Amino acid sequence: MKITDINTFLVRPRWCMVEIKTDEGITGWGEPVIEGKAATVRACVEEMKEYLLGRDPSYIEDIWNLLYRAGFYRGGPILMSAMAGIDQALWDIKGKVLGVPAYVLMGGKCREKMKVYSWVGGDRPADVGAAARKKQQEGFRAVKMNGTEELQMIDSYEKLDAVLERVASIREACGKHFGIAIDFHGRVHKPMAKILAKKLEEFDPMFIEEPVLCEHMEEFAEIARAVNIPIATGERLFTKYDYKRLFHAGGVSIIQPDLSHAGGLTEVRKIAAMAEAYDVALAPHCPLGPVALAACLQIDAVSYNAFIQEQSIGIHYNKDRSVLDYIANPEDFQFTDGYIQLPVRPGLGVEVHRALIVKENETPHSWKNPVWRHKDGSIAEW
């Protein structure tokens, strides 16, 4: 079997898809994207084509190392996201060739289903209590919210009090044992991160995410010593080598590699195993589309330390199109009592609507994240 063609597509709301074709008529799909830089990642995939055409798609590990090591310059969001989508598509092909889900080829599943959470609120969350209660009534056992608006390095306690009020509203609406994840989204800087995290302890959050950016990963240990809340991070890390530094720095209880950013199944499988050795839990990042979610579930299936999965159905970023629009097997992506069953179809387990993807690509999106500024005019973290 040989790779004969590679096609890329930009589809709403903010995703990129890659299709890898073979001379035996089997096609694999991947989702290579960095939100806000989808066209850049797409161009990177196009540049990698010459390394792939004519290759046997079953040599996944060799192709991964070819794209990573032979390029000399390596790592980072663009290169690793392009590789991630290609890697997903190769695992999709291999599973389809052998007639099994990809996780069967990685040792087989260690669970039957995966716990999931849903998003509430938007970039500037407001009535999250009622929204969380609605998700609870739909069967979810946990939600995640953006905790805070933009914060300067030293900011007012008024903004912190607003965060506490929102989290309190969820706890009041949903009860003591409902899972609440609070995403700081890198908007909080070191001087205020410990203060806010300490104030949140009374609400027993499931975890706090990115209390500071991974650029300051040495600070996680200090925050962890001060606060009795699990710390999660990792969506902006892209290789096992990034995670090696994170594990050595300490303080993190949950890692969140993204299957469309961190080199695909091949790399995240290794990252998950590294985390297990440090007794660190896995909760893959996935505010993306159906192929990315299917890829996450393959890794969840084989990772003992996977405990919950993000998914973007109903997320505030999804305008005009959503996850299930692009697949012909939505029944395989239903949530029951806060869980999703593992994929059962060969490959990644997702049957895409190719015609819709092609149509969307005729008017490619150009989604960009908002640009925020503080009251003094300086740029704020989004």
C-alpha cells in the first residue's frame, strides 16, 4: 500500500481537516489545527506532502520520526499540529486496513467507556449556575468554565470576587459532588494566581487549569504547595520533551495534551505513559472537531491514568457548524450519564461527511481569537 494523495480543508467553525488517500482505496482522516492559525498549519501539512507521497502508510513510527527529526527545526505549535493531523490519518488507515479500532493496535482498551465534561459560559462567563444545572440535568457529572476575565499582573479583588461568585453559583445549583473545573486560561499572572486559587478551595473544584502559563512552569510547584486543588495544564505543550520539563518542575496533577497539537496518537501515547510513571492523571484537551475527539478516545481507551475527556459539543466557539455536523455516525458520539462509549468502528471510529467538508472548504474560514486590552490600553491575555 502506498500514499497517493493528501488533501487539506478548512471547515467552520475553526478547524482544519486532512485526508490521506492510498492506492488501495482506503482513506484516513486527521485534524491538524492550531486555533487561530488553521491556514498556517494547513500550509505546513502541504509542505510535508513530499515526504509522504509514495510511502507505505503503515510505517507510522518511521514517518513520525521522518517528519520530526529530518526537518532539523522541530517542535512548536505549527509543526507538531501538522504532524498530529497526519499521524491521526495514518492510524485511521491502519485500523481500517486491519478492521479494528486504533486502540486495539496500541495494546487494547483498559476501560469500556470514558467520562466526559461539558463547557458552560463563554470567554467572559456570566450566568454559569443555570447553565451548569442544565448540563447536570442532561446527565453530565462535570463542567468546565473560563474562571476569569482579563487580569493585569496585579489587579483588583473585585475581579476575584466575581470569579468566586460564579463558581459559588455552580456549587449551589449542582450540589456538593458535581465536578467543577476552572480554567484560568493563562489570564492570571503569578502574583495573583495563588491568591485566586486559595480563595477557590472552599468550593472543592475538580481542578484548576493553567493557573499560570507553561512559560512559567517552575511556578506550579509553589502554587501546589499553597493550594489543595489539583493543577491541570499542557494544552500549550507539544512534545514529550516539553512534558519532561513539566514533570521535573513538579506541582501538576493532571496533564492535558491535545491530540491535534502534540504530535498525534504516536506522541501522546508516550506522553500519557510518562505521566503514569509520575502518578499524574490524563485529561486530553479537545475543544475541536470530531476527528480530534475520536483520536482522544483512542488514547483514553489505552491509558490507565485517563480520567475525563473534554469535548466541544455545545461549546461557545462553535458558531454555524458543530462536531456532529461533519460525521455520518453521530450515534457513536452520544453521552449517557456523563460518559461516552469507546469507538467501535475501524480506525479512529469516525465516518466523516466528505461532501460537506469539501463544500465548507470552498469558503474557508479565517477564525481568529479575540484581541483583548486592559483599561490602560495594554494587551491582555485572552
